[in-house]
Amino acid sequence: MKKKVLSIVLTAAMAVSVLAGCGSSTDAASSADASASAEASVSEEASAPAESSEEASAPEITGEPVEINLTRASFNVVPDAEQVQKVEDAINEYIADKINVKINLTDINSGEYTDKANLSLQNGEINLLWTASWESTIGTNDLVPAEAVYDITDLLPGTALYGSMDAGQWEATKYNGKNYFIPVYKDNVEGYDFMFRKDLVDEFGWDITSVKSLADLEPMLADAKGKGLKYPYLSQKTAMFYRWYINDFDFFTADATSNWVCVDRATNSVVDTILTPQYLEFCTLMANWAEAGYLSEDDVTKTTTDTTTQTQDWAISWWTDVPVNDEASARYGQDVVMQPATDRWAHSTSALGSCYCITANSSEEEAKAAIEFMGLLYTDSKLADIYTFGIEGEDFNYDANGQVEQSSEKYNHSMWESASATVVTPVSNEPANKADLYKSFNGGANTSCAAGFRFDKTPVEASYAACQSVFEQYGFVLENGGVKPADVQSTIDKYQEELDAAGYQDVIAEFQKQYDAWK
């Protein structure tokens, strides 16, 4: 019963307003009121601390500042050490008379982030770590069971950080009733779009509004191949089943490497994903696309990079739906357009798609300093802009409307992996009311029947990890067209066989046991 209450709290916290999953429904008027209330709360609470942070700067700060090591991923550019140092210096200069904290900033290329950050984490070299529910090894679902994160539940109340967003965000991101993570207030529901290069849409006259399924892309992929593009469809070296099929399943592990188990929305029960008709359908389609030359083996071998989308070597890819999809054009340095591929869903990990945590090796003094820094970051636009965009005049400028124009190849981050949408200045091609759009976006989603459920893999941890390894050997290859069409079914059979040998049946039984108890 407590778990049901938690689910209700999560639903309210995410301020969803459309249909609830698994056959239930929500009164539209009540949901609209809840959404409006949540938006007002975010707006009021996010703006108030910005004033109080200025007032708090008046008292003289004495003593040596508390140093915290902050590590984050760089998705848009390969980090330039000298420029990162400049940004670190600028941040420390700006905050010196506001809080008694000094940061040591480390940017790691996203392609190397998991391994390098994990090593630094094990060596106790990090105090404040950027992470996400979808990250592997150091993702939110990995860090809590490993006791690698600091319990900040009792440190949050009354702080500028806590007041920077509505209480529902803190409630929705709890694990076992405790706060371990600091969510980035962004698009805190999950959905996906087909993404097209606009110049190709114009050149070929594609009607992207007609695309309702993956199969509908095939005539466009044929055009792209005929043009000689290397990547007609670019998967971005991502196993996409758990994204494209989110309307059918709640992949509550939020991790492609464990997409072999999910909750079927139609039956509200745990299922073996590998044995579903949808999985066969998807893997067969990817195999056919690869054979037709629409999908490159580079995605199978993971030789595409996070900057491949900034080239003109591709035609169609995927995009995580956000309130202002135009930000993709700025990120990729070319105009792109979107067509919705799935609905939007609020679920257990959707609010943790980008977040920070304080590491367990941190002292209480360091933990409090990290919270103080994050409170200022989430309420002070100038600090948020430095942290996100870099040095004004070098990495970015403000246009006539006061919005950001990014120009750097040395330091370039996006709002979603930096700070709250309520405080980071919109870039020049984004609406000035971006913050309001984010609040409305979060209020217009479906609610998953599994919202609030978090799987504790501790009882089957060894088998779980072994199954993830099997995924890398079979699942990733199947989902990226690495198997001939005639061999898809037999490979799926072999995949399931290897999963079972790795202890899969014990894992899914534990999933079912925990989910049934939660329901």
C-alpha cells in the first residue's frame, strides 16, 4: 500500500495531465490544476533564491574556502584543458564573495566518461559527480546499491538548492525514501522523436508528418542512400529498442544494457522482452536496413562518435523530445527538424535523466559545500551561464535580445546537462520563455503504471551483471543491424539461451517478486 501511495505522489510530483498508463485515467481539470500549481511553485521557488543569494553575499566570508572536485561529461565538444581551467577560474572568481566554496572542475569527453569517472570515483577523487539514469556503470541505479552516493535528505531542507524547484521534483527522485540526487530541472518526462536534417527535407520534399513508424522512414532512407550518405539512418551507436518501443513497455531499468526485462503496459506485468513480437519485429527491421545499406556497421562497432551528428554524413537519427527541440540545431551546428515517434511518459527514472550526486567519500563539510554551490548554480543566471557556456567573449556572447550565441569549439555545454531550465539563459534560436515551456512540457505526459517502482538488483547482482554482458554480445548487435535478416530469429534464440545460462530466470523472477510486492 505504501508503494501505491509513492506512485500517487510521483504522479502528482511530475504534474502529469493526460492519460494514466495501464488502463487508468486522470481527470483533466484536476490534472490541469495540479500542473498549474506545480508550475507556479517552480516559478516562485526558483526565482526567490536568486534574490536571497544576492542578499546572502553581503556578510563577509572568512576562512579558507571548502574545495570540492566536480566532474562532468562533455557531450558537445572534446574538452580543451586550458579553456576548462579558464572556466574554473571564472567560476571561482565569481562565487568568491557569495559562498565559501572553491571548485576544481573536470570535463571528460562523453565517450570516455563512464570509464574515467568510475576510476576517479573509486579513487575517491570526486565530490560532485554528474550522472543520469541511463548512464552505465555510474548511473543512478548503480550508485545507490553500491553505496557510492551521499544521503543528502537531511542537508537539503531550508537551502537555496531545495527551494530552486518544487518539492515534487525532490520526491520523484528519491530512492527508498531518501534523497541522493540533485535533478537538473529540464524535460523530466521521456519521449522520442525522429530527427531529420532540414536541408535534406527541403531537397527531397519529404513529408515528415507522414512518418508514424520506423517503417515509414524507408523511402527517405532510400533517397539518402542514393545521395551517397554514409549514414542514411544514424543510431548514434545506441541500442534503440527501449526508446522506440516506450509506448508498449516501461523499461524501468532506464538502461539499454538491461532492456531484456520490462513492464508490459497492456498487462501491467513483468515480461521477458527478448521473447516479445516487438523485439523480433525491431531486430528484423534493423537487419533489413543494414542489408539495404541504410544502417552502417560503424554503429555496430561503435566507431561513430557523439559529434557524428554535427557532420553532414547522416540523414535521419533520433532525438529525446524536449520542450524546445530547436536546441538540437544549435548543438549539431545545422538545422534539424523533428517528428514525434512516441508519446511522453513520466516514470521512475524520467526525472533523473540528468542529475548530480555528492559522492559517499565526501565529508559532511564537503557535502554542505557542494549543496551550497549547487544552490547558487540553480538560482544565479550568471553563474549558470558561465558553467554552461563558458567565457563571455570567447565561448559565447549575448545577442541584442540578451540570449546566448555559442561560438566555441573548446567549451560548449547544453542546459540539459548543466543547470535548471529556469535559470540558464536561452540560446538565440530558442524561445525567450523557455522556462515556461519546460514547465508546461512536464505537465503534459502519460503516467506509467510502474511509476515509483525501483528495482533492487542486490539479491541477483551477479546474474544481473552477467546478463548485461550477454546483451553487449548479442542484444546490441541485433539492435544495430549486425545480424543478417535470415539469422535474426536464431540469434534471438541463442541470445535467450545465453541469458538463461547467465542466470536470467533468477533475475526476472526477482523482478516479478519485487514488482508484485510493490503493486
